[in-house]
Amino acid sequence: MFTDPIGVQAYTFRNYFPKGMIETLDTIQGMGFTSIEGGGGRISPDDFRKLCEDRGISIPSTGAGYQELVDDAQAVADRAKILGAKYVMCAWIPHDGDFNLKNAKQAVEDFNAIGKTMTENGLIFCYHAHGYEFWPHENGTLLDYIIQNTNSDEVFFEMDIMWVHFGGGDCVELLEKYPNRWKLMHLKDLKKGTPKDRSGGTPNENNVALGDGELDMPAILKAAKKAGVAHYFIEDESDRIYDQIPKSIAYLRSLKE
């Protein structure tokens, strides 16, 4: 069922990159990954791209902070192009306390401006929903508000399936409701029975290998393919990645129609 190339989110190896960039990339290559979402951290984008290319790893997507994008979206675009990335994603909207309509309205304004800059540079901007956007609003949620009020030609989204589920959203429903707006996907699973809320945070130990948790992976992947998701990245925030990632990859490859 799942025959797409599998990428990895660099945050998965956040505890290992600082100890050895080359050794960590060798490990990523050895696991069979052919793409990574990231930017190289402390090393230059040129050097990071070269290290990845030497190992047959592409960088289709890179991340940037919200304020960084607001302050100088062009600089972010320039860095993304050096990396060879096509997508630029933002994973967090700053807010104090519960996420609210004021936060969402500001995000819409900023995302439309950022999306315009990225489009002008031949790039695609994506917002990575984090679960706190599922507060009710009118006949939907604040995430619905953001999706419906951003420019559909210049602002797209990355679905982190665990965080959508954790915040009370339905991954399949969202993929079907907004086809063509979801370009990227983080594959991760949530420990069965984990208490859920709209905080956008849960202990890392609740991140389990794909197929071991609560999410209906076959249904999500089927809907993602139909919706046109272009790249899939495993993201594992636990401290058990060397045990869990091989299990996650094997699970994905074992899925049948």
C-alpha cells in the first residue's frame, strides 16, 4: 500500500547531530532514508546539502521560525534555495495561554505575506499544525479559519498526524475537506490511552512506533495519497529512535490494500 519514498524529520536526531553530523547522516542513510526535512543547524546550508547529497539524501523541505519568517522571509527563501528545498515550513505560531482567534487572524495575515514571498521565489510555504488550533470557532475550528482565510494558491499545510489527533482533529476528514492544501506529512503515532488536549505538547515517551499507537495509519495514508501529499517524513520524538524507527519503516512497508 505505501510505496512512496520515506523521509525523516531532522528533529528526530536532535540529540545526535550535535555529537557528530557526519556519523548521524551515515546512520540516516543506513536506515534507508533518501530525504530529510531540515536545514543543517550550525553548519552552512551549502555544507549540509553537500553532506546529504554525498549520501543520496535530498532536502525537499526545510523549516523556519515564525518570527524569522515575519522579519525576513526573503532570507529564509534564499537559504531554502541553497539547500535545494522546494518547501519551507513553519511549525509553531507564538501565543500565550490558549490559542485564540486573535492569534489565528494574525497568523492569516502573516502567512499570506510569507506565502507570497515564497511563491515569488519558486517555493511553497506550509504551516505545520500542532494541535492547539482545534479550539471551536463558528461551525469549525481555528484551524479551519486559518485554512479558509489564507490564500489557497500560496499557503499550504503540513499534517503532523499525531498532533492533529492529539488536538482533537480527524486526519482523514481534514485531508478530504481540504484536498490539495496538504503538501507534506509527518508520520508518527501516539501511545494508546494518552490523555489528549489542545496544548500542543505531550511527553516524548508518548511517541511510539508507527502501528503501535492510536492512529489509523492505513486510512490516513490512503486519504493522504488521494489529497496529493508530496512528501512523507517519519518524526519520532522519543528517546527510543534506534528501536522504533526500524519498526516504523517495516510497518509502513508491510501495509496492504
